Amino acid sequence: MLYPTGRYSVSKPETTMVDNATSVKSLKRIHELLESPLFRENSSDDAPWKSAFAELIMLVNDLLVEENAVGHRVSFYEGVGVNGKIQDITSLVDWLHSYLPGSPADLTARLAYQGYYHRLNRYFGRGTGYFANGLFFTSDYDDDVAFFLDDQRIYLNHHISRAVDEAEHHLLP
């Protein structure tokens, strides 16, 4: 678990998904990333957290697409829907995925190329303000880290970990 005080924690799966080695490998990597020190408050802004975040979103998007394919949509919406563009957690992850590059290694170049909009930021704890690049933010939880891409916000624990947890409980036997 990344944050012991977080409302949603994700434990490593004890069983495997329906005979799908790629899915099992992806779930293992998702859990490694969720527990990564790159997403802790004491991590440096110079650390490669942006590439790790891009990889996490890509893997979680694949997991949620797989959930949809088996007839179950992860569809909670608490804290989701910045500016009314997004309907639920699956559509938020899909939106983020569509704005991230095809590989985490290409993230820096893509964000720089797209200029002022589509910049990736993070904020730890509760707060409201402006990032150095001028983007306004609000973060509602003391015990979480919020990631912002353009005007969209996603929380590591309250959104990503919860979505992974819900998908795993549905997909795992």
C-alpha cells in the first residue's frame, strides 16, 4: 500500500487472471508502480515520475478495457468529472491515455511539443492554487497525490488504486 492512511488500498493479487500471462504481468507492474517511491511526497520533481505515471495510466487503461470486454465497466464517479468532460473513472483514464504518448519514454517531448496545454503536474495533499506553468489546481485529499494533465485531475489512491482494486476483484476468480 502506498499510503497507509489512504481510503483505498490495493493488495497484490494472490491468484492469477484467467490464464493470461500478459495480464498477470501487467497487474504485477501496476502494483509495482502504485507502490513506487516516485509517487511519494519526498520524491524529487527531477525524478522520472512523469514516465512512471504515463506507464501506469497505459497499464490501467488496458485493464479497464479488458474489464469492459468481459461486460463489467469500472464506473465510479466520486471526484471524477472535472469541468463536466468526463463521466466516470474509465472515461477519465481513457482521456488521460489518449493525451499521453505511445510509450513513457516519449512523454517529455510530447508535453513540450504541445506547449501550454496538456502539461503534467502533481500535487501532494489538500490544496488549491496555480502551478508554475499557470494551470489552476484543486486537490481535495490530505492523504493522496493528485496528478493533473491539462484541466483533468486523477488521484493515485482515490481513483487509480480504487479502479485497479475493483477491476481485480471482478476479474480474479
